[in-house]
Amino acid sequence: MSANTLQDLLTKHGVLLADGATGTNLFAMGLETGDAPELWNVDYPERIAANYQSFVDAGSDIILTNTFGGTHYRLKLHNAAHRVHELNVAGVKIGRKVADNAGRPVIIAGSIGPTGEIPEPMGSLSHSDAVTAFSEQAHALKEGGADILWIETMSSTQESEAAIEGANQTGLPVICTYSFDTNGRSMMGVTPADMVQSCAHKNHTSYACGSNCGVGASELVMAICNMRKAPGGDKAILVAKANCGIPEYVNGAIRYNGTPEIMAHYATMAMDAGADIIGGCCGTSPEHVAAMRQALDSHTKGEMPTVEQIELVLGEVSKGGKAQFSGDLSVAGGAAEGATINRRSRRR
């Protein structure tokens, strides 16, 4: 699949619906905390296929593969650094079969998450080593049959630019999303406007950019508004993939409090904010995605929502997000203000 094919689908449908959570739904199938989901691509391929199929049945146009932690840096934590090619190819091939049997166009997006290492100069991960790791994974995803490559849950421009550079070596369209969960910024202090500029760099360009994960639907919709208003944001293809509400610790497990109704409202507000591709992240089940499908199909794109409208429907927005929207950065506060649970290392 080429970038033109992806664009053709966007032109035909206006907005595309991505899938929901991977980890959350695999936990429901028996995945244990601390296990590597990527190993299931070989150990339990039927469960991975069932997860992909559930989102196709819910109406998703784009399915992300179970390869989020597929670099050798992440896999070495599970004594599987030597299995990058095997596990990434397997994860895509399962999705390829599901998509090819869907009876309609379904895009398979090879998921690429952070390495878990800290890039230079704050850490020890060099740019060249990061590019090599991301390129290794990206080429395996392409070999497995991925239509596009989907870099997600990034927090630093150093790592995201290395990931885009490595992924661009395959020739496939590349999407890159950040997690803005710290007062309207990423964990490393990057704003939505910063991300738009970084993803448009002439030496490491992505086809689309956006946000996933974070602290809930309201903050993510605010981030999309700020991306669309940023220099160059009017021309960007934007992605919104919000968590299903706020995580709560219930009976020894993490649960997300978002309902299908809330996620349906989020989907239409994200569309109005300017998102071209909309999905769910942590906690988002096929039931939520089905509600989003129905809401998007019956919605006509309206004007960009105001801060007040976002908060009325979806909940509070951080001071930093509001300040970026108004342009009054003097009241944004520090990058660490409003910090929440760090979910950078695993998409749930």
C-alpha cells in the first residue's frame, strides 16, 4: 500500500477510524503484567488474530500490529533481543491475513514504540544506534506485509526523529504520534506545536503526526486543536488516539472509566478539532470503537471546539494545554506540572 492509497481512503471517507488498545485487550485474554505481548505473535497467534478481528468487526479502517515493544532494546528485557525479525514479521502476518479477509480495505500499521532508553545528551542512546534499532524493526514489519509504519507514544524529538529516519529507510508511509501527558506537553517537555515542526523536518519527514495515550480524551482533543493551529498544522494529516478515560485501580487491576458514549463524543470532537485519523488507546475495547464508528458515520464536521466546550463534554484541560491554545504561554507553568502515571514504556 502506498501513501496515495492511504490518501485515497482519507479522501473517500473524510476521516479514518483506527483501532483501540492492544495491551488492555490482551490482558483480558490472559496476558500477565510484565510479560512481553510480542511473544504472543508466535506463542498464541490465534489470540492476536482474535484481537485484530475484533476491531475489524467494530469498524476500524486501520489496525495496529502487536509489535509496540519490538525493538531489540525492549525485547532484550525478555531475553528475546535476537528475535526482532521473527516477532515483528509474525505480528504483521497475522494482521495481514485478517485484513485480506475483511471484505473491505483495512490498513495494517506496523506499530513501533519507544526503545525505553534515554537519548543523548540526557542519556546514553546515540542517534545512530537508535536509527539502527528502529530501521531493523521497520524492515521486519515491511517484510511481514505492513502497509504503513506507525511510531507511537513518543516523548522526545531526539528519539522520534531517529525512529522516523529509521522507518523512512523502508519507503513505507510513516505516522508518528506523541503522548502529551504533562500539562499539555510530553514527558520530555515537547509541545504539540513542537511535534508538528519536528515531524515536518526535511531529513526525517512523517506522512502524518498526532497524539496517542496521555491522560484522557479532553487533553488529547486539546492537543489536536493546538497542532492544527501550529505553524504548518493547517497542512498536516493529524492523528488522535486517546485513552479511554482515566485509569483507576480497581480490585488489584487498572481499569479505565471511559464509556462507549464518552468515546463517541470524543471521536466527533476530535473530528471537529481537525483529526483525520481517530482511534482509541489504553482501555479502549471493540465496544468503544464500535460506538466511535457509529458516531463518526453520523457526524458532519463542525467548527473547532472551544476550551469550554471540550471541558463541558470531556472533562478538564490542563493549564498548559489552554495556554498553548490561547497563545499566552506565560501561564503554562512548568513542563512537569500535572504529571501523571508514566505509561511511556507500554501501550495498554
